[in-house]
Amino acid sequence: MRCPRCQAENREGRRFCGECGSALAATCASCGFVNEAGEKFCGGCGQSLAPAPSTTAPAPATPAPTAPAPTPPTFASPETYTPKHLVEKILTSRSAIEGERKQVTVLFADLKGSMELLAERDPEEARGLLDPVLELMMDAVHRYEGTVNQVMGDGIMALFGAPLALEDHAVRACYAALAMQASIREYAQNVARRHGVTVHIRVGLNSGEVVVRSIGSDLRMDYSAVGQTTHLAARMEQTAMPGSILLSPETRALAEGYVNVTSLGPVAVKGMAHPIEVFELVGTAASRTRLQVSAARGLSRFVGRQTELASLPQALERAGSGHGQIVAVVGEAGLGKSRLIWEFTHSPHTDGWLVLESRSVSYGKATTYLPVIELLKTYFGIEDRDDPEKMRDRVSVKLQTLDKSLERAAAPLLSLLNVAVEDAGWHGLDPGQRRQRTLDAIKHTLLRQSQQQPLILVFEDLHWLDSESQAVLDSLVESLPTARVLLLVNYRPEYRHGWSGKSHYKQIQIRPLPAASAEQLLDSLLGGGTELKPLKERLIERTAGNPFFLEESIRTLVETQVLAGEPGAYRLIRPLTAIQMPATVQAILAARIDRLPSDEKRLLQSASVIGKDVPVALLRSIAELPEDQLQRGLAHLQTGEFLYEMNLFPEMEYTFKHALTHEVAYASLLQERRRVLHARMVEVIEQLYPGRLAEHVERLALHASRGELWPKAVGYGRDAGAKALARSAHPEAVASFEQALEALGHLPESREVVEQSIDLRFNLRNSLWPLGELTRLIKHLGEAEALAGSLGDERRLGQLAAYMSQFFAWMGDHDKAIASGRQARTIAEGLGDFALRVASNFRLGQAYYALGEYRLGIDVLRSNVDELTGERATQRFGQTGLPSVLSRAWLIWCCVELGEFAEARRRADEAMIIAEGAAHPFDLVVASFGLGVVALRRGDVDAGIAVLERALELCRVGHVPFWFPLIGVWLGSAYASAGRLADALPLLEQAVDRHAAIGLVGVHSLFVTLQGEAVLKAGRLDEAAALGERALGLAQNSHERGHYAWALRLIGEVESHRDPTDIARAEHAYRSAIGLASEIGMRPLVARCHLDLGRLYGRVSHSEAASTLATARSLFAELGMGSQLPEAQ
């Protein structure tokens, strides 16, 4: 049995919930029939289920605890206690709301100790105490437009955000909780005096998602919680002390800045795996608007609104000369309407003007004159703590000082401020006359004030304006042409007024920030780091330049620990896979979508299933609307700026205004409805484009997967992944392959299914590698190994051995890499599998290079290069990059270490020709690396910089982040050699850190050595020494002999630059490097070490200085390294 209050499941037969104690069922005393909790009459015999009045005196002994008193008829159905204006809203929107997912805040409130309070009282007397508590609770909920979904004896459960979406549901729920506690405290004082009992309530709040399934004519809502939404709210209430309000972290995050809370620390909550931080709500904050909350945090940079801002001084000048003006700032939520007005009213232009500000609130339409009262309180200097007498004095003094003829305005203004009026004439007026007197009093007071001092009146958020405040504005507008008043208002596009035709009316339309301005804003919020550029581009695309959405997205990235640092200096600390929707933004967009007529809302939801881009041909097929209704709906959605026209030819296509609107519209659909529409989309695309399915394969894969058409989802997902991989779109390829793999899990097991599962994991490896996702990669390879072993599939086991060879090389275990490479080659030769032999030779070449076995590496890599010519040069053989280019790159690396520059350059040119023909970013990066290494090892620094800079940019735009460390470390070394240390040091640090963060151990010693060389050039000897020692340790652990020799040279360089120089230590390091390099055949390093040692000898007048430098010159000449000869003179 599900508890109607907290949604907890209970076993059959329970009468009260084991989670919250609420009644689950009511057993009829007459016939024994089990009725649902809250029902008024028995479903078995028709008898009333209300308890009979007690006819006997209570026993003197303490009675056993009983359940809270049953719900009286007054509270039995939501229609009996919901205010009329909310009833109308809900019933009008019912058809559009049913069957939707909603973001809500759930409020539970109950009377603490109700059983003890009511146990010894007559039921009628008990209800007399309890009913006012329930009424006060419900009044507070309704004041902020929440809905009381259930009344349960001594408490209520309310929702804010369902059935009607509310963009500030958490803030409203907090305000309602504070209001009900305040009203209950006042009630409790009276009860304590009259009955001698204590009344306290406790309140709990949590925010999350619910599914609204249906709404009855009596407003009773059938809903299902998603996850812990209602359970956690109930737990917050049960944990709360009497008289307190507890919030979950989710509610606190949504209401942050609007309310004051005290953290109670982590609290163990039943049903939750881990303790959660709980907050006590203690009051409202000074900030009531988004701008005020932003100002409290620190306003962001004001960008992109200079043209709009420049138009306001002109209106101010005309108003100042006695030609009053109205300026309306119009735009959607979050675009900066309030910020524009704030910037103007705080500018020097308004010096000498009296500025009075007021604003409507989202829950204020049912409260007359609310923004007008706020403005009058500001004008008269009235504070919340002022008593009625003080308020009366302030009004009287102000009016008499301003103009004694305004005496008649006192009564209506005091009445408006809820101060008792002692004017008999005022009380003798009928309601219509009092209303007119009120309108006149407000207008005359403000106009008279403008004669004494020019006046700026600011009314914000008119889309929430109540009807009487609207009448005040309409009355004022008529008198503006001859007044020194500038009326500044702002509102969203749905607001309507009758001022548009006035000559003194001007409208400023606020649009989303253009890309350049949005980038300026992001630079100020995030910082200017080049690594943040892709993030900024994604944020601008997702938010369409909405400033508030941008700021909230960054806050979410910080809160979810994707970004770390300080405002203006953030850095990415986790790979950016997806940007989470900020809950604040979701609430705003959901409320806006909810305001659409039901047909247009359903059309928008259907469009969201298609995707961000919406071809009309596809929408027409799933919307199932008459053509005229479809076109009318699309026109309205375009006018409302939900959709934009994107293409007219060859077929009409719309796009969502931004990705966030698309996500919110899609998220509101029930999963079953989504599944049906997605499955229908597959049918439609296959019917409309039978000969062009490859063009639509990404759509087909997505729709087949979400439509649970599993065989098609496998095929289309695999094809979409291959298509993405071919254009180096690795993130998209990974998503498609994983989608296909997930779909494969829904098919009956067979050998074919297992084979497909292995191949999809191999495909994933090809995209995870360039992305540097090693953890996920090895997981998939491990699973593939187990599956291939279960089949005894030699070919796939051979492929796996080749992949594992590369993995072991990455991990610095080069002996295992060679063993796996040889295993793969043996299998390849046995099967006659050319592709596998090429792959195994390349892996062996990589491992031989790392070990310093350059000649062995050259032999196996040459065998690949010699065979990968002609058509084979452009074939990938199942690899991410072209084996012809990859094999040449590592052959080049082996050659340059041995000083075989002629072959290295020839192979580099071949690789570049092949890569340019393929025009694939991955291949171009690899070929550029080869050219760059040849240039740098020969000493041609400028040529190396040119080609490596191009490669670094390709890493970024071509989705090849795995290669960034290798390209970055060589480019950084080149910058250092060119004396560009300001460029070199940060790039080297970033490249080395990224290489380590990916989890790579192999070849890392060389990275650290190159960083140490640049640090040494910057004069940071101790740091360079530490890097040298670290490089030695890494090279030794991985048996990387060549890299060990380079690290020895770095140690020698550090020691030779010390003052005083430890000649013996420096000489030992150089000699050790020369000995190891000579053994391996690393002639360029031998020449370099002789040069360095000869210079050291020269500085200390060593007898071997000349001979050592002569050896260096001879070696450089033999190697064709002419650029090094001047240094050896």
C-alpha cells in the first residue's frame, strides 16, 4: 500500500504508514470494509466514516496513543479549500498539464504532538483546535499559489510547481513555510491563553521531480514522485523540531540568496544511502529579486547593452523639461531588463532626480495594489517595524510639507497602507467612490512631488501586475505629458497594455547578447584561458546568449566540480561531457512553456522529440494535426520565440531558440509518450527518405534507441558511430557506439550478438583513445577479452592483443607491450591477416622506441611503411588514424634519435602528403608531429614552431585531445629554444599535467625532461634539478634508456649552471649521458653532450675544452646539423 502523504510503500494490512505515521486505511465500524484514508463514507455500506461523538467521560488512566483525528469534510477534497482563482487556473490548464513531468517543491507540515493534544478532548472540541491550524497552513500555501494536495488529519502536503509550473517554486514554498509558522505562533498564543495547551507545527521542504498523471474535477491530483522527492520532504518534516522549518540541499540551492538558513550539518535520513546536509530556514533575506541576489553576490560585467542604455538619457531630458515619458524595457526572463534600469538609475544622469522603485511579484496578482504599496512605503519612509501611529505621522507630515491641499489624499493613502482611517467622510463612500479617490490620491501626490523635484518611477515585472495597480499606472500615464516624470517599466512579451499609441511612449526591446558580447561576459566570469574556449562556445550555443542562463550555468559547473578556482580565474578540472541544466533556468522555461495554449504546448513537446532542429515534414507526421492548425501553431511558437525558422529550402525546417528550451520541453513528457513518439519517428524517416538513410542515420539511431526498437538501434547506432569517427567527431562517435552497445544488451544472446558486442567495444576504443579516456577504454577492452575468450575467436583475440600492447606501452610496461605485440603478430601470421599484422608491427615499434631500442623499432616500422603505399596508404584497417601515417611518425622518432635525418625528413614529407589527402584532423596532427620532431632535433626551431602550432590548433578543433600533451610539450620546448619563455612555461606545464592526468606513464620521463630544460632556461635551477631527478626515476622505472640519457644531460646542465659549479657532478652526468647514448647509437645526443661539456670545460679553463668542442663540431657536421656548429666554436 502506498502512503498518500509521503508515497512510501507499506505492506498490506497496515492502518498507519511506517514512514510518517499517517492513516493508510479506514475500517468501517459497521461492516468492516477497508476504505482508503480520507474517504468520508464507507464503500461497503454507505455509513459515515467520521468518528461518533464521545458519550463517556475519559478514563482516568493515560490513554494509548491514537491516530490523528480524521480529515473533516471541510478538507476532504481540494475543491473545497482551494481559492477560486487557483481553481480556475488549474481546471483551465488541466488538459495540457495531465501526463507531464514537473519540477516542484514539496511541503509537508503537521501539528507536533497532535495525539497528545487531542487525546482527552471531545472530538468537536478537538476539531475546534485543529481546524484553524489546518486553515492557517493552507492559507499560507495558497498565498504563494501552491496547491494543497492532501489534508491528513493533523497536517497537509502541498506542492509548489504542480499542477501549475512556477519558475520560483522553491522560493514560494520557503515564503509559505515562514508565513504559516508566523501565523501559527500568533494562533498558539491565543490557544495557550484560552486552553492552556501548546501548539507547534513543524515543516519540511524538498525539491525534485514528480509526474502529474491526472487531475480530477474535484482538483484531486494523481501524481508519482520521481526518486526521493516526496519521501525526503516528509523526512525533513519528521526531523524538524517543533516550530522549525527544515530544507533539503536541493531546496536550499534553489532558494539561495532569497532566504536565510542555518546549516545543521550532515544528518542521517532513513531511506537515504548517505547522510545529507540539512538546513534550517530562519527567515527571508533582504534580496527579493534576481538582480538583488546577483548584486549581493557581486554583479557581473555589464556588456552588450550600450545602445539600449544610450537611449534612456534622451527620455530623461524630455521628462526633465516637463514632457513626461514612459519607457518600457521588454524581453524574456534573464535577458537583463532589470540590470539595464539599475545601470541607468545608478548613473550620473539621474543626479538631482528622486527615484522611487517598485516591482510586482510572481505570486502577487491576487493581492491588490501590492507594488503600489511598496512604492508608497518607500516614498513616505515607512519601515516594516513601524506601528500604525508612526505610519500615520509619516504620511501626514509628508503630505502637509509637500502641499496642504493634499490633505484629502491622506485617508485613501492610509487605508491603502492598512492604517485605520478616522475620517467619517471616507467611510461614507461606496466602494467605487473609494477606489476612485485612491487612484486620484496616488496620482496627485506623485505629480505634485514631480513639481518639487523631477521624479523617476520604476515599476518592474508588469507581467505579474495586479488589476488595481494596473489602474494606477493607466491613470498616471494619462497625466504624464505635462509632468516632470520618467516612468520606467519592464515586462515580458506576454504582458499587454494600452499605451503603445501614446506619443510619450517608447519601447526598448532586449535581445539575447550577440556572440561577441556573450564572450566578453564569459571572459569576465570564467577567465581568458585558451582551454576554456570550447566551454564558452558550448555555453553560448546552449543559452543563446541569455546572460542569466550563462551565469547560472557557470554556477552549476562550479557546484558540480567541473570548474575550480575563483570568479574570473576558473579552470576545468574534469572533462566536459555534458552541461547540467541549472534548476533555476529549468523552472523559468518550464513556467513559460506552461503558459502556452494546450495545443501549442503539445506541438512544442512533439517537436522536442524530433530534436533541436525540426523539419516540418517530420513534425507533420507525428503531430497529427490538420495542416492549417499545424501552420497556425508553428506561427504562434515562432512569434513567441520558442522556435525559429531555419531553412526554407529544400524543405521547411525550424530550430528551438536554444538547447535549454528544447531540453525542458522534452523533459516534461512522460517516458511512455516519448517512447511512442520516438518509435514513430523511425517509421516516418524510413518512409520519407528511403534512399537517403545515411544522411539521417544519427536521427535514426537516437529515435530507435529511445523508441526501444533494439535491433534497429544497434544497426543505426553502429553506422552513426562510424560516420562520426570518419570525420574525427570522437565524442559523438563514443555516444553512438555506446548507445548501440546498450541496445545490444536488450537482444537475445547469440554468437552473432556477442561478436557485435566485441566489435562495438573495439570501435569504442578507436574513439576513446584520441579523447584520452583510458579508464573507460581499458574497461571495454577487458570486457572484449572475456567475450572473445568465451567464443575462442582467434582473430578478435589477436586484435585485442594488439590493443593491449598499446595499453601496456601507455602504462610504461614496455616488456608486456612487446609480449602482447608479438602475440598479436603470431596470430596475424597464422591467420594471414594483413590488417592485424600492420597493427601489431606498429605497437611493437612504439614499444621499441620507448625502450630506446631504436634500431629494432626502425626495422618493424619500415616493414609497415614499405607495405603501406598506394591504395593501402589511405586505408585505416579499423584504426583511428591511418597506419601509414602513424607508422611513419614513430619511424621518424626512432630515426631522429639515431641521427638519420635524411630518412626522417623523407618519411615526414610522405606522411604529410598522405594526411593532407585524407584531410582528417587526427592524421594531420600525427603528420605535423613528425615534421615538427625532425625540425627540432635538427635545430630548425622556427620551422618546428610553425608546424607544431598548426597541430596544436588541430587538436582543439578536431577533437583530438589525446595528442595535446605530445604536441604541447614539443611546441613548448621549441618556444623555450626560441627564447619565448612566457609562452613555453605555461604550455609545458599544461601539457605535462594533462599527460599525467590522462594516466599515461610511458614516455612521461621525456615530457618532464623537456619541461626541466625550459625551467632551467628561466633560471629556476632547483626546480629544474627536481624535474631532472623525477625524469630519471620515471625513465628507470619504465626501462626507457634513451629518455634516461636525455634526463642525465639535463642533470649535467643544471649542475653546470650553478654558482659555484660542481664540476665533478656536472662532468659525471654528461659522461654518463654520453656513454649511454653512444651505446644506444643516439648520435645527436652524444654531439649535444660534447658541446655542453666542452662549454663547461671552457668556462673553467679545462685542458680538454678544445678537443671536446672539436668532437661536437665533427659530430654535428656528420649529422648535417649545421645550425649547431656556431655554438660549438
